[in-house]
Amino acid sequence: MQDHVTTHQAAEDARNEEILIWLNGRLVPKVQAVVSVYDSGFMLGDGVWEGLRLYNGTWAFLDEHMDRLFEAAKAIDLDIGMTRDQVISALLETQKANGMHSDAHARLMVTRGVKTRPFQHPALSQQGPTVTIIMEHSRPSIPRPIRLATVPHIRGLPMTQDPKLNSHSKLNCILACIAAEKAGADEALMLDVHGFVNTTNACNFFIVRKGAVWTSTGDYCMNGITRQKVIDLCRENGLPVFERNYSLVDTYGADEAFLTGTFGAQTPVGEIDGRQIGTGEMGPVTQRIRDLYKQLIDTHCA
């Protein structure tokens, strides 16, 4: 059996057993950070979330993450019950309480809160939202390029569940991930409703062909902050970059492929559907983008 790698694989860190978690205004030990079985997030996946990364004492691209969180909450008619500044203060309070300076990852989650009865209607959530911040010591440890497998699960139309939302309802992506694992891959490559290559179950996806960087149109993919930073860096540094429709045929013939996300930044892809991509290792364009992104982080989080 092939060794399995995930795009969120991190080195083990014993300190994570002792972390304090922010839960509805209180910092509590990990074992005490529990929510009700009546919580909307547990019961229905009714909520939104953000993943953030800490470099050199600074949360990277914090403004963009807050924009995305509050826009998502507004889109699903969820009152976070906190101002933007209060959410940021909670993040910084949790960071300080855990003594974290760098190589940390935060998952900030907001659900519609505890329901009065175990049914769907949002009016049954009458106790206010549940807000929590899980913050862990986290250094990416991805030992080789990722293997992808194309799956039948697609990134759907916005009138079903808009793929741009970072929602708690991730079952479609989880089923895609399971299908990829059953096929012997690490992660799923998902197509859009027209059959064009879109994204993976957890990250945004790019290919490189003849020195040009391609990614999807963005119509059906996660509204990725790292994705946009990569596009911006390419434009600023003379790397041709295209947001366009492209097929699996284009993908199999790519010179390089890589994934983007807050956790792993840029993760090389070595194989798709049993076909080696380029040399099977990180290519020169991916390495250049990685270097440019590191420079951006060093400047932004100086």
C-alpha cells in the first residue's frame, strides 16, 4: 500500500495537548472545550470558519481573513455577535495565552449556536452564536509531492451550496477525499459542473504549462486568499498567469502542478490519476512562486 500524505500534515508537537481554546469568551483547556449536541454546527453543519497562520508574531493577511469571515456570515444571515475588532482581540488573546509567536495555525469557527429543538429551521437557534478559536503549534511536514485522483464529486453551482463559502457543511468535499483515498491518492481533484478542472477537496489547484501558470476561472472554487496572493505575485513578477477553463487533458500534459492554501502555502503535486506530472518533483516555476510567497510573508509579517 502506498504511503499516505495529507495536505495539512504537521509535525507532532506535544505542546498541543496543553493548549487553551477560546470558547464564547472564555479560555478553556482542550478537554473542557465542548459544545452542546444541540449546537447548530454539530447538528446541521450550520456555520462558517476561517483558517489563519501565524508568522513572526503576525497573523498573515488578517484583514482579508476577517473580510471573508464577515462576508460569509452575512451571506448565511448569521450574526457573529462580535465586532471585527472583538474577533481580532479574541484571536490575539488566545495567541498570548498559548505563548505562540510563529508556526501556529488557528481555526476560527462560528455556528448559529444552540437550538431549542433538534430541527433545521434557523429560528430554533435562539441562544446566540457559538464562537471558538482552536490554535495549535503547527509546522507543515509534507514529505513528498502530493498524489491526486480525479473523483466524480464536483464543485457545484452557487444556488445549491456556493463553493466560495467556507461553511461547516463539508460533506461533499469529505466524500471526494474518501474517493481519492480509495483510489490510492492523497487528495481529490474535483471538476466543475462543466467538466473543467477546478480544485481539490481541501486546496486550490494550479498547473504550469510552458512557463505559464493556469488556474480555474474561480467561479466554482473556494475564495482562496493564498490563491489570490499567488495570482498577484505572478502578475507583479512577470510570470504569465491565466484564470481559465481547462481540461484533464491539459492537466495531464502540464509541466508542473501545485496546490495553494493557508496551511501549506504552495504544495507540489507529483502525480494525477497515475500519471506523473513533469519530473514528479517540485518544478522551477513552483519553486519561484514559493520563494516569492516567502518574501511576501517576510515583508508582511516582519
